[in-house]
Amino acid sequence: MQKPDSHTIQEATQRAKQRLPIGELQRRNKYKDITEQEYNDLFDCAETFSLLILESLSKEKVVEQEI
């Protein structure tokens, strides 16, 4: 598995933001006071977390192939 390029990651983030716009997120009690900056930070953290999972999965497959 190869690491996705930054363009692909940006497109995926934009699609996720379209599926969950800030207005819809603010309707939930936990996020009712979320600002635009916090919204963007939330997606940045989710993006980082997703990339870490992908990286760990790809490294796991490499180790399995070496065995």
C-alpha cells in the first residue's frame, strides 16, 4: 500500500466537510459552540489519525510479507 498524495488527501477532506458541514455539526450538543477554526482543527486531527492508521497497516503488511 502506498501513501496517498496530498492532493488526494485534500479532496477526501473536502468531501468529508461537504458531508458534515459546520452547521450540521453545531446542531449536536457537544459541538454547538464550535468555531470555524475548531471545525478545521477537528478535520486536521481526523486526517492525521487516518493517515497514521493507513501507515501502520501498510507497515504491518510489509512485515507480514518479509516473514
